[in-house]
Amino acid sequence: MAPKVMQLLESIEAIVGENGIFEDDARGVGAIVRPASSDQVSRVLKLCNDAGQSIVPIGGNSTMVQGTHRGRGELALSLERMSMIEEIDTESRTMTVQAGAKLQDVQEAAEKNGFFYPLDIGARGSATVGGNIATNAGGNRVIRYGMTREQIVALEVVLADGTIIPMQGKALKNNTGYDLKHLFISSEGTLGIVTRAILRLRTLPTSQCCGWVSVPSFEALTKLLTFVEGFSQGMLSSFEVLWAEYYEFITGPSCPHSPPIPYGDPYTVLIETQGMNQKENTSSFEVMLSEAFSEGLISDAVIAKNMAERDRLWAIRDDVNQAIQLAPIWAFDVSLAINDMEAYVDEVKTALNERWSKNSLFTYGHLGDGNLHLLPAVGDGSNETRIAIERIIYEGIRKRNGSISAEHGIGHHKTAWLSYTRTSVEIALMKKIKQTLDPGDILNPGKIFGEDPCTILTE
Ligand code: MLT
Ligand code: ZN
């Protein structure tokens, strides 16, 4: 190790203590730094900034886009020692937390106090609040409560040079100039380190109904979404669609789930409503599905009779790892207008068929948010295949004015395609902001606009 680096690590250790730093030799990258307070984060960043040392914030490591990828010698910054839930204010309906707190701990703490923190993603057990904020995580209840951005009342952020931007107050409204917190939400750790947050709490629903339905056509699917939104009068909390090829895989012989309803229709949907009265909620859910059936919007349905059945339905939706484990498989997270989705997915499938006679295309997503996940299982795992598949997926998105990343971010993985979603004017402005806040480019370098990760797209 170069003497300069040794010296820097010693100075960092003097700030964070022996427990606050350890080498990550196994991966050939730099040390992991674990500060225990915002003040320590500030002092560590100042040192790194002065030394021109790159530092990559890591949360629960559930990134889908190599958002915490580290090059040789790059330090990692983990807030795992800053995971305290500092306060639950039942009058302001807020929770103040350190950014290393796990999402599931936050959800459970809210519930224990009679409140609800609505953000929910499959990786709730490992993902941290700081990571959720850095990526503006979305997930399964966005249709009702919005993404992470909508759950944030205030943030404390440490800038690259060590400046601490203190937390604003607990009031939801504060229209005094630019609302700077929004700059850091979804910045993927490139503009500053979020160290603490005030989260907005909601009323804890006391009833929920969950069902799985099959839908005969895409036209029926969009009508069904409009119908259930209207019928459930603000209670719709999830509308998660699975295309048939994915439904048959995830409930098929190679997976541990059995199909809640028979195969045969092109789409199935997990629908959940949450309310305040179980009896009323259940009877209105049943009426809703029976009317949808009479209108020809659904062809079959099953309703969970208890929590165990509800959990079984959600396990089918959440168990995306079954597919991700297949190799070679490629994971995409795109958004586009709902009425473009049917043609888009068909076009992707046709293009895959033309090039690879043997392929699977697993499609599912948060339809109400215009967000699809596409997992093509195809080809040989090479970079060449990856580029060919990315081109197929992203060209169709570009021409429909969609986004190459709906909720997972750009990370290291998608940098080459940023211009498919953002204009050169927007990218130039983003770079100006980055340059202003982190002129030495020490924070999570190579993310969002980093170098093309597989030296592609040269034509
Ligand atoms: C999900 O919706 O399950 C997550 O975003 C992960 C994914 O499947 O891409
Ligand atoms: Zn998702």
C-alpha cells in the first residue's frame, strides 16, 4: 500500500476508531469505513476530499444496477453503525432516523407505535433508509403512497468537502427557495451522503384484502386498473401484473410456488386494498371482483382468506430471485406509458425470437406506475449478448419516450444508455450540479455518467 494511502487510512482510523474501519482485501478493493456519527462522516469526507480519495457509499447491497461498484483502491462508506431510530413523533406523525437503519426496522417501529411507513420493497430486510433515499426506491405501494421522495420530510446531508447541511424542521411545507433535499434523493450517492432523515408516517391500515386474478387481454387489464382504482376509493395499495410467461415460470415445476389460479390468460394480477374496517373492506373487495368478472375484465380470481394466504400470494410476486438465479439472465427496469406496454413487450419478444430461437422473456411490474421489469433469459452471458439485448430493450423505450430506469437508478451498469432517457441539455445540467457539489469527483465515481462499463456504443 502506498505511504500516502496508509497515512490517510491512519487518519481515518483516528476519527472512526478501530471498529470503524476494516480492510476488504478479499475483493481487492479499498477499506470499508464505518463512521458512528454525522460528525465522523463529515471529518472522513473532508480528509478524502483533500486527498482526492474516492469513496463509495454502501447500504444494504440490494442494488440492481451496480450502484455500489468499486474500483481498485476506492474506499467504501457504510452507515451500519448509524442505524438508530431517534424519535417517533406521534403528533407531527414523523420518524427521525439515522440513514443506516434498515427499512424493515423502520416499518416495524412505525407499526409498534400505531403508524405506517408505506415504502415497501422485496429487499426490506437488508435495504437501508439511506440507500432507499439515494435511489428514490419505489416498490409495491407507489400507486397509493408514491416513491421514497414522497416519504421524506427533511434530510441531513454531508457534502464531499465535509460541510453538513442540517436537517430542516418537521413541517411538510417549506417553500423558501430551492428544495435542496430533492437534489440528494435519487442522486445515487454522487452528490452527498445522507446521514439522517425525518420520515413521514401515515395512518396504519387495520384491514387489507388481497387477491390474484387472471385477465383475458391487455385492454381488459387497463380497464381493470381504472375500475379498481375508482371502485376502491383510494384504498388500492398494489396492482402488480405478471405476464403469462413469467407467471407460468414462477409457479411452475422449477419454483417452490403453486399457481393460485389456472394458466390460460395472458396476464395475472395481484390486487391489494388497505382500509380501516375488515368487514367492509372484504365485502367491497368481493363485490369489486364480481363486478369486474361480470364486465369481462377478469376471467378468474382467488381471494386470500387470511394472512397466511395473503403472504403466499405476495411470496409469488416477491420471489424474483428464482428468475435472477437463472443464468444467463438480464434484468431490466423500464417505464413507459401504460397504453404503449402491450406493443412494446410484444416487440421485444419478437426481436428476441428473431435472434435466439430459444429464449424466455419474464415480464412483470408495477403497472399503475408505468413500470415494467423485463428479464430475458437468453444467449451466452457474453458482453456482446448483453449489448444486443440492451439495444433491443432500450430502443423500444427511446422511441416511446419512456425511461431506461424506472426505480433502480443508473448505477454503473446503465451509464452507457443515459442519453436514451435524458437530453444532452439535461445531462450537461446534471454534470454542472455534480461539479458544483463534488468538484473532486470523490463521491461514488463512475455512477450515472461514468465511463461506459463495457466499452460499447461506439458507433
Ligand atoms: C421488484 O419489483 O420486484 C424489484 O424492483 C426487483 C426487480 O424485480 O427488478
Ligand atoms: Zn420493482
